[in-house]
Amino acid sequence: MKVLVLTPRPLWPVHDGATVASARCISGLTAAGADVTVLSMITEKHLDSGMAVSGVKPEYVNDYLTVRADTKIRLLPMILNLLFSGEPYDLTRFRSAEYSEMLRTLLTGKHFDLIHCEGLPFALYLDEIRSITTAPVVLRAHNLEHRIRAMMSVNDSNLFRKYYLSVLSRRLLELETEAARQFDAVVPISETDASWFRSIAGDKLVFLSETGADEALMLPEPPPENPKVGFIGAMNWQPNTDGLKWFISEVWPEVTLKIPAATLHVAGRGLRQGATLPSGLNIFNEGEPDDARKFMAANHVMIAPLFAGSGIRIKIIEAMSTGRPVVATPVAVAGLPVENGRELMVASNPASFSTAIIRLLEEPELRTLTGRAAVSLVKERYHNSTITARLIEFYKKLKHGS
């Protein structure tokens, strides 16, 4: 089966959750027997963080093509869009004549059995794709974009940003609703998102395909005398930066008061060595790690303090796959089949968040029990080859109209 995958980001290096989700799915499709060609955008966000990777071809794809796309947020076009357009500016930025030209060249020069789109930006290209090929076109939805902006609007204290985010949320809701009914199928990566798509997709197919992990294994802990807490996430994504600021100001002081030797290690895409982090005690900037799993394993506890999000928190699954206990907000664990106190700890306010971290740092037996339960869940539910084998079978049926 020949599959063309369209992505709004490069596949390498794998430094953030969205890239992990794309790379895992694509590598799994290849392992399941698909012949995969990928056409990726490389935006200024990736170039600014040192990800100028146009010459790097992942070994798990047959052909890998990249196109530079200018998606930079500009104030004047954003204001004009707000005043005179009904389209969401967040997505219109992904319109690219160069990408469109390369896409047309691929579709006219080679036969594909299915077009797999990694995210809502490719709703902008759907009519163009349909004008060239009759192959099924599938939307793999990493998130409900409208829901994220709505949450961000609720949490924002700036009145203009609050208004703008609410408008953006409404526009994204309209586009996501339309996309669910126009793509041949939607493949969400969380049950919560899948339920929403099923409710509005009409007669279109919705197939849940969660993001998997390639391995799950209890990795050795760092020395116990140096209690370490870790955070990893793309620092050019607003919910991550907002969540980290909240954690450092509202939670971390209580942790260091109780455990003065505790250190917080922050890593992620867009976080350059030497970049300024919110001020706090014992906080270290680790930059962009070469290996996210090694970074996670180097900490005793991982945190996920998110207050806006959708889809599935891939970095939580990654941390659980190493046996590291995670303390997370309810928003961060939405869509995960976890129980508070079993595979991880769920905390909704500063007091419960700090209490959970302190308990885990002070009780190695609790870390071990939680880590083992987390690894077991990942093995049972999130094995990547099993997940993508089911997806390729769904694609084969879709191709044949059954």
C-alpha cells in the first residue's frame, strides 16, 4: 500500500510531542508493510531551534521531501485577519505556494493509495488534493484545536488575548466540524477527541489510533541523594510555557521548602542553553535533549502542569514507558486510561501538586510501584507496532471502500 503522508513539521530530530506522534505513526505504518512517502514543512520555528534538517531522511520512509514554509506570526496580518476574515489565523499561516506546488508534483507524478494528513492545517489543501486524485484522504487529528484555544482563553487574564482566543476558538470549531465531514475519515489519537468527532462527523468514519511507544522498560533511577524533578515540552507552545510558569511560582517553592536539595530540570524544543527561565530555586535549563527518554530517566519524577490541551500527552506516555512517575494536572491526563495513585499522580491545585511530588521524592517504594504500573499500562495499551498494524488494516479497508 502506497501512502503519502503530509506533515506540518520535519520528522527529525524528535524533540517534541507532535513530532513523536508523527514519527511513531509513520515508522509503524512502514513496519506494517506500507510504502510511505513524506512531504514535510520546515517552518521558521524549526530553523530557529537549530532544526535545519532538510537533508536528513528518516530510514523508515521510502521518500522524504521538505519544503520551507513561512508561518511566522505577524501582527498586521493577524489584525487584518481578525477584522476582515472568518478563517482562523492559526491555520491560514500554513498556506504555502511552494508546498502546494510540490504536493501537486507528487500527486501527478506518482500513484498513492491513500493520503494521510498529520493535522488540521491540511484542510487548507483538501480541495486541491481532491482535484488531482481519487485516493481517500484521511485527517489524523493530534488535538481538538478549538478546545485548546477555548481553554487558553479561560485561563488568560489579558482581555484582548482572551477575546482573540475566544474568536479563534469559534473559527477553529467551524473548520474542525467542516473537516470532519469532508475528509474521508478522521483518525484521532485520544478517546476523548474521537467521541467529539463521532458526534459531528455524520456518515464519515472515525477510527481511534492512539500514539504508541516503541519500548517500555523500568530504567534505573539516578542517585537518591540528589532528588530531581523533570519537565520536558516544546517551549514555543504557549500552554507549556504557561504551565511551567505556574509550577515554578505556585508549586516549586513548597517542594524546595520541604526538600531543599531538590532540583528542577527543564528541557524541550525551543529552549536554548542559557535561555532565561522563570526565577526560582535550584532550576536548571537543560536545553534540547538529544534523547528525551534518557532525559526522563535521569529524573526521579516528571511533571506535566498543563491547563490547556487536547489529544493525548505523548510525553506522559514516554515518561511512563521509562518507569518514571508523573505528576500531572487533570487536563494533561485527559484521554489517558489512568487512575490517580496507580500509574501516576493527578493534582489540580498547588497544594496537591507539591504534596504529590514530595511524597514521590521521599518514598522510593511509591516511585517503584507507580513506575511498574505505568510500564505495564504502556506495554498493554500503547505498543506502537500493534497500534499501527490496526491502522494499516483500517486503511486497506478504506481504500477498498469496505
